[in-house]
Amino acid sequence: MAKYIFVTGGVTSSLGKGIIAASLAKLLQARGLKVTIQKFDPYINIDPGTLNPYEHGECFVTDDGAETDLDLGHYERFLNIPTSQANNVTTGRIYQTVINKERAGDYLGKTVQVIPHITDEIKRRMLLLGNEGKYDIVITEIGGTVGDIESLPFVEAVRQLQWEMPEEDCMVVHLTLIPYLRAAKELKTKPTQHSVRMLSQEGVHPNVIVCRTEQPLNDELKKKIALFCNVKPNAVIEAMDASTIYEVPLKMLQEGLDVIVLKKLQINGYAAPELTKWRAFLDKLKYPQSKVTIGLIGKYIELQDAYKSILESFIHAGAINECKVQIVNVHSEFITDDNVKEKLKDLDGLLVAPGFGHRGVEGKIIAVKYARENQLPFFGICLGMQMAVIEFARNVLGWADAHSTEMNPTTNFPVIDLMEDQKNIETKGGTMRLGAFPCDIKQGSLAHTIYGTTHISERHRHRWEFNNKYITDFQKAGMVPSGKNPGTGLVEIVELPDHPFFIGVQYHPELKSTVENPQPIFVHFIKAAKTFSEKKESVKNPLLQSEMI
């Protein structure tokens, strides 16, 4: 039987419940336990697929095609195992299931209520992964903040499970904030006391309190928190701000969070944590040998969570190259022919990010042209790949009107067009081409060099595709479709062989990058950026050039 850990949050949102959950899972996994994490979100959307990135950050897609919360990306990056549809549940999905059952007559005429029907469905979902028999421990992150109206059914479900299960099979970790008042030069515990009291009033009693803080907690403060919050002093865990999220597991190890959990759950005979690879990754991350500057061309750059997986993939790829990757955010809406050189001249590589809609598209096309003409390493993802195709059609093939039918339905050269199976779809939620699909790679291509194989599988989230009607024209002009779906012929990868590094992919490679397995395209992209940077420096410094020779 699996054991269950519930992670709740108090005082404020964005404290990092997902990182704490992933860090604890990593430590338990490093001791030889089989662990998974799931996220329960209190919003009424069925999933985040229809949410604007400004609202909710990126939408993380799993192999089985689930559009999920971005915290699932953290889970995968830390644990190096895939998540699925079952790992993310929203209030909307819970209510949808219950209402469908009611319409089908499953409740036999009973009045359908929050308790027990909604809470029963929440509990069923909470126990689903544990009932598969694949995991020793299931960690459940409860979204939102204790006290939120929308979170109450989830908290009530946790209360019921605490009551129903043996004490050694279930525990609660509460993440809270200890604010530092600079004027008083003092850490304040009162918000945490109120947060725990509020949780206790709902019948849920935390076993461990993790305290986010800017200043270290002394023993006296820990004892005070323990006394007022009814936990043991060693169960008050300091979570100081870290320079990188990948340090958090080691900080939690120092605080003994995993040992407290193992004792509470009565798991005996566990091994010492094996974190050799993790520490090696951190050493490379902290002590890089070189530096590159990458331009991230996007339309949601005001909110970094909109490109979370891309940014983390750069961290993974930078570490393996022993290179610090400095990201320069460039808003595509403000790129013009007149200012593109000024905005991009100091870059060592250019990534054009995914997105939807016409806003900022022309700026992305201008940026792609600059990268192509100036031999700047280029990497386009999803819409970024489509922009590369449109730019090539306009400026190499000479089709000035070339575009995607997403932005211009009446273009004479629809080089990017709506997929055939998408044309009759009217509803928006969960109807895109979603999840993992195979791709066959052309031997001898850049993509083949990158992946080292001719068969790959990557995750997708799109409706528009390369229009194969024009594939011969592109090939004759020098753009190679080096990756295709074996079943449909959909072009997955395009590249320019006469360019130092120019590749666009229809899929989202950033979704599969982890600490232990950095995504290959990102790794080779950073490597190409390093080469570009070194050549720039050699031109500036002839002595350096002679040394390199």
C-alpha cells in the first residue's frame, strides 16, 4: 500500500509548494523509494489549456496529451520520470465528473452535495495513483492558499483521509512564510501561527511546517513556531531563499525533512540518499567555464513562468556545457526592420518561442531573418518553427504574401495551414494535437547529429502545420524537412544545412528536459552559441585567434 503526503500552503501564494514537493520527492527517490507527485488545482477550468499564459504561466503537456499545471514540469525535471493525466486534477474536472454521474443516474435520486459527493470524488482521485501499486509514496500538492474559498473541498478531503487512514500512512506538510521586517530587523511568526490555526480549524493538523524565509531561523524561533503550531521543534523546517531551485533538495536534506517524513510514515531500512549526479550537476551550474547570451524572442516575456520549461532547459543545457546561459528577453511586438540589429547584435544565439495569435508575429519573422542572414545560431519552437518557414518563403522563395492561415486566412501562399483533422473542431479545450508523437529523422541531418538516432518521440501542442503542398519548393531553395511523422507525413523539423546552426521544430522539446537528461537540441544549441561567441571574440582579439589556431 502506498503512503500519502499532502503539501499545503499558507499566508501567501507563490511560496514554492511545487519545489518543496519535488525536493522532498527527490530525496525520497534518492533513498530508493518509488515516488510520484500530483497537483490538485482549485480553479474551475477543466485544465489550464485555455488559460492565457499571463494568467497561469505555461501549459505543461504530458506524454498522454494532458494539458496541465506548470508544476508538473518541476516534478518531471526533479524526478526524471514522466507524469500523466492522473497527476493534475482541477475543481472543474471534479465537478464535471460528479455532474456527469448525476445525469447518468449514478446517485439513485440522492441530493448531490459537496459532502460527500464532491469530496468523495476528490479522495478517489487522490488515491488513484497509489492504488496502481507502482509507488511507495504519493505526494499531493494542494493548490492555492489555506483560507481560500475554492480550496475548502480539497482541505476537507484531506481531513477525511487523515481520519480514515492509519496515522503512519498519511501526513501533512504545510509551507508558510516567515516575513522579515527590515525596519524592526525581526522575523515575524504571527502569519504562520494564523495560517496553521486556520488549517487546524478545518480539521487538518500539519505534521511538518516548512518556513520560507529570507533570514535564518534560530532555535528559539523554531521552538516558538513548534509551540504555537503543535508540532515538534525538529519538524519546523527552514527553507531559505536559494540561488537556484536545484539547491532546494540539498537544503531540505540538511534540515532533515526526508528523515522526519520517513519516521512519521514508519518507513524503516531506507538507504542513504544517492545524489552524486545531482551534486555534479549543481557544481557545473555554479562554476561555469564560459558564458553565452541567448535572445528569447517572445510575446509573454513580462511573465517568466510563460516560458518556464524553456528557461529550465537552458539551465540543464548550460550545465552540461559548463556554460552560464544569460537570457535576454526581447518582446517580439517591438522588433522592427529598423531596430532589429541594435536589439540582437550582442547575442550568441536566438530562440523564437512558441505562442498563439497574430500579435508579435512580424517581429518574430524579422528576428528569424536576422539570424539566418547573420549566421547567428537559431532555434525555433512550434510557432517559432512556423515563423522560420514563413520568413524563408518570403525572403528566399520570394513569396511576399506567404503566411500562416492562423494569422492571414486569405494569403496566396499558406505555407502554414490548419491541420486537416482540426478543421471541423469548434470547441477549444483539449482539442489540439496533444501529447507524444513519433518522428523519423533524416540520416546525415543536423537533427540526426543532435539526437544520434533516426527515431524519436516528442510532445506536441498545436493546430497548424507545415503545408506539404510547398515542400518541394522549400527543398529546392535549401530548407530541409529533416524530421517527419511516419504516419501522417507532418513535417516536424526543418533546418538549413548551409547555416552554422539553424533548426526549427514543430514539437515542444523543452517539455522533456530534465536535470539527468538535458534535451539534446538545447545542448547542441548552447554548444553552437559557444562556438559563435568564441569566433566573435577571436575577431575582436587577433591574439586570441592565433592562440586558438
